[in-house]
Amino acid sequence: MKKLTVWIFLSCFLQKIDAQVSRIDKLMDIPKATIKDTTIRLNSRDNNTVDIPITYIHGAEKGPTFTVIAGIHGMEYPTILSLLELRKEIDPQRLKGNMIIIPIVNIPSFFQRRAFVNPMDSLNLNRVFPGDPKGSITEVMADFLSREIFSATDILLDMHGGDVGEDLMPFMCYYENKEFETQTKRAQRLCEISGINSIVSYPYTLPPDKPAMFAFKQAVRQGIVAFSMEIGKLGNWKKGEIVVAKEAIYRTMAHLQMYKDKQLDPLYLPLQYYHKQAYLSVPVQGIFHSELIAGDQVQKGMEIGYITDVFGNILHRIHSPESGVILYKVGTPPVNAGETLLCIGF
């Protein structure tokens, strides 16, 4: 009976809003071959308000709805800037299908330069999915994305990067969801044709009574073809990163036969897959010292750095838990106990 109750709850949650016309349905009610920019205002019960900027592009022909979001973390700049450029470039006359573009999901985090969290309630938006319409403002934002944006989406690209304290190598990623094998294979293929040659597959173990927490994991739960990008590091951006991020979107649309006559360079780099990940947590608060950077190869057991106190005395030496490549790591000296120090892909 308990499993049946959970299933009924999830089925009701994941269905499209049809009791009334949703805000996204209204946004999408525009003529063919047109673009509409709008701002949707969300309110929480504790009287906080957030505006989410959304661009909807209705193509000239019928086709899938491709949603691209960035700025869930407001200091991941290359992907944010790539979507702002993309918005100016897309010609709706050449588009088959529809696009939903949200260049900056977390506006408060972006303008207040807050790493990871929404300064209005100190919650990490990428840890609260599916959200709660009666919760704090970040939970309301996650609920809006889950119920309205994801429910109107066929393919989702969730774009991220190295926030202000993260060193990161570029990679694409997807979940190995056995429940929706067709969607999983499509997500894998979209990663492969993106132009970023490092591909990370995450295990998908999500009991029905547990929250997804992460945005694109929530989309996967809803049966959407969902994949993610990681590019950029240390809260900075380079023109080349913006170009790579933007071209990955064009390559996706070309593969989906959504966009006409966009010339893209052929892909030559061999693909590198990382099907497993080893995470290392910070054992003690202190100052992290390491000469290694994201993308470096490590061997199991090798010393990869050490943590000192504020006087420079060594508190803990850090050794690699596995052999592989550093996908991302803390890129600034201060570290706090329990934080993710690094992730090794292998």
C-alpha cells in the first residue's frame, strides 16, 4: 500500500498542469517563427520574490521543444554568457520545433555574486528538486522548473561550470537510467556529438520516495531526454569557453534536425568515457595545498595535496582514492570539513 501511495503521488506530481492554463502555456501561445522574451515572477509564502527571465522561440515548423538553462548557480559564467549570445543569433525562421532558453535561473545569486546558494534563503537550488510550491523561495523556483518548464520540454540541457571556488575540466554528463532506456541512449548520444570529448555517466539510483535534488536528475525522473554540460572554472570565463558551449547547443539542434544551414566544424577528438566517480570529502577545516589541477591523471594512493592550519602546520595529507583523472576539485585554498574536495573519474 505504501508503494502504491508513493506511485500515485509521483504520477500526480509529474503530470502536466491542465486544471488551468499555466504560465508556460501562455508564454508558448505565440505565432510561428517568432521570439518572445518574458520575466516570470515567483513568490514564496515568506514574502520573497524572484524574477526568472525566459525566452521562448516558436519555430517555423513543428518539432520538439528543446530547453536550455544556465545560471542555477549564479557564478558559472561561460554558460550564462553563451545563452545570452545564442538568444541574439537564433533565427526562428530556420528553427524546426521550439526552444525555451533560461540564461540565468538564479538571478539573486548572479547579481549578488553568491557561490552556489540563493542569498534570499541560503539554499542551493541544485539540491532541492523537485521543490515545494509552499516552501522557501528556492524551493518555489525548483517547483516551477519541475512542474512547468520540464513538463513542457522534450530535451533538456542543464548547463553548469566551475563556480568561484572550483577548478574543473570541461565534460558532458548524463544519467544511466534503466527505467527510460530510450531517453538514456539519446542523452548519451547528445553528449557524444557535443564537441566536448569527455563524457561522464552517472549511476541512477533513485528510490521513488527520495527527492532527485539535482535539476537534470529531476528531468530524467520525469522521463525527459536530459543531459548536462560542465565548462569554465574559478568563477571566470573565457571567450573560447563561450564558443564551445554555444556550439554544443548548435550541434544538438543539428543532430535533432531542428536548425537549418548552420555550418559546424567536423569532430575529430576521440571520446573519453568516465563511467565511475570517486568523491573525496574534506576531512578537516584548513588550507588546502596542491599542485594538481583538474584534468590531471592520478594514481590510487598517491599524495595529491595536504591541508594545514592557519599557521602552516600540516593537519592532514590527502591521497587519491582511485586511479583516474581529476574532473573537478577545490581550486582555492580555504576548505571546510564535509565539503567535496575533488572528484576523480575513471
